[in-house]
Amino acid sequence: MEDQLSALVQANHKGLWDISHPSVKSKERIQRFLNAHDDIMEEAYEAYVSMLSWRQELGVDALRETILDIHCCSQYNLPHFQIMRDCGDYGPWFPAGASPCGEPIHLEVIGKVNVDKLLDSLSLDQLVEHTISFIETRAEHLDTLSRLHGRIVRSVQILDMSNFGLHQLKHVKSMSLIHSIIKAGTKNYPESLSKAVFVNTPTSFHTFWPAISLLLRKNTLAKVNFLGACYHRQILKQVNDCVVLHRLDKMIRLKNGDFVDRGSDDDHLPLMDHLECMVSAREKREFFLYLTRTGDRQCVQISTTETLELPPQFSWLYLKQGAVEEIKVEAIYSNGYYNFEFPKYIEDISCGFLAVEFDNTSSWLYSITVPLSLQFYPTKL
């Protein structure tokens, strides 16, 4: 059917076909349009021609020439990178790993950017240009993987919403930008998404989501899932890679976004961190700390100044043969610190998470905020 669709386009829109970049005329890209429209030729044809016209109008093929490396999806490679970074946008981390079936994983933190500063620094056209540059390079990467595997490869997107608030939509340009980006992505790069998982999703986002969902196709909406603050176990089952979750945690917690550009180079490094752990009344809450067997994060020292009615509980979470395993552990308490070392008795496991659970179920009214200071070490304390 790909050949039929390409022949139909050439017969009726030869001018558009001839000037379009070879990447959008590949069998993989054409197949995505057919899949998106349930192999209904007329619908796929109209959508594909609309995409070619959009690319010509926006100058996407010319935009490709400004991207230093079309095969590299790092933010620093995209137009207006420095301004975006100065406004607090770390950009996506792609690929940050791969799912068990080989789908590349896209991580992004929504809401860290200073929206007012960003929208005052760049025009809507420049912001769309930056985003389309990323989507274009990602599409190229997905098509390359599709040719390699002999099937259509899509991406898994994990988006953190912990910094999202309705105040970020107050700028007059906000909704126009969101509408332009979603419309451009869904119409012109179909079947690029395997699943999208929103984590740390605040209640305020659900009041905003219905307006966004109107811009998405039904089959896209079926791929979207929302998780709250306790998402590590669910995500591990889906991505089957502890390092991916560690990278997401870095994007959420760290204030300097340079680690996104460095990729995996500093995943193992020791890190000082401080967490404010808020636990609602009548609830339990877990926090996850990434450790490695051989790197510089073999041990962690945890101190807390909060007087807790119940001491924290600890468990070790890791992957073994594709399954999530969990073991309750005892942490050594000494001089105001809990000390934990990577469990040597677990064979053939290189990394995992220490889950720290706080119990506030005895309180009927009050939430608690537990400040934790963390120090990671390469050797036993």
C-alpha cells in the first residue's frame, strides 16, 4: 500500500513530491500515515499531501540544513538552544534508553522553564522552529530504527509534571504555542508514539487536559497514561531499565541541565542531594534513591531532622530477568544517620533503587514534610 500511496501523490502532486526531502518519501514514513488512518487510502492520502504542503510552507526541509547533526536529538543541536537553556528549559533527553522491545525512550520535565521569560525572549515562530527541529530529528531516528528492525518503531515518552502549574499558562502566548506544537506534531508526524506516561501529575493538570485532548486522535489518547508521585514500580515494569528512571530523577531534581548533554557519562557519579518529602495525612509515601554496584554511588548516607512517629522503612528494588524484585532491608542507624550499602548478596545485578517509605497513616489531619540530606559514596562508610 505504500507504493500505491506514493504513486497517488506523484500523480496528483508531483511538484510537492519532487521538492520534498527523501526522508518523508520513505516507505516507513508513508506507512505511518497509513497506520494512522487504518489503511484507508483516501484519508491517508489527504493527510500525507497536507503534510507535504505544511513542510513547504514552514520551510522544514531548509530547517534541516541548519541542524548540525540530523541524527542527534540533543537540545544543544537545535535552533535557539542557548536562549532555551537560559530560560531553564533542559529540553528532552532522547534516547534515554530503550524499552524491552527496542523502542527509544524520551524523557522530559514539563514546567521547569520560566515561561514568561521564554515567551518574551523568543517569538512563537522561533519556539515552534525549535520544537519542530527536535521532532524532525526524532522522526529520522525512528525511521532509521524501523528499517533496521523491519517494523514500524515508535517512542515511549515519560513526562514529569511535578513543576507544572496553571500559572504557567497565564502568558498570552502560552495556549497559542501549545496548540501550534501539538497540531504540528500530531498531523505531520503520525504514529511516532508507542505510549506516553505522565508522572507526578498534579490535579491542576487534569483541568487543562480536556482542552489538549481535543487536539489528539483517538488512537493517540488511548496511548496516554497518568501516574502520581509513586510511579517507579509501574515505570520499571514498562521500561525494564533502572538507569532510565535514574536519569528522569536527575532531570527532576538537579538545577543544572548540562547532564542532559553529557548523556550517560555521569550516571555513576556521587551526588549530594536534598529532598523535601511531603507525606499527606493518612498516607504512606516512598522516595527512591539510585545506587550502583561498581560506580561511585555504592553507598548512601541519609540524615533527617524531622522527628517521626514511625521510623522510615527501607526496601531494595531491582530488576532480575525482566521482573521487578523487592527485598526489605535493614539500614544501619548511627549518630543521626541511616547508612545503606549496595547489597553484595544480590548476584548479577549492577544497579537498583533504595526505596525509603514514610508512614503518616496515624495522622488524621496533618501532612508532614521530611527534609532529607543525602550523601552518596563510592566505598563503604
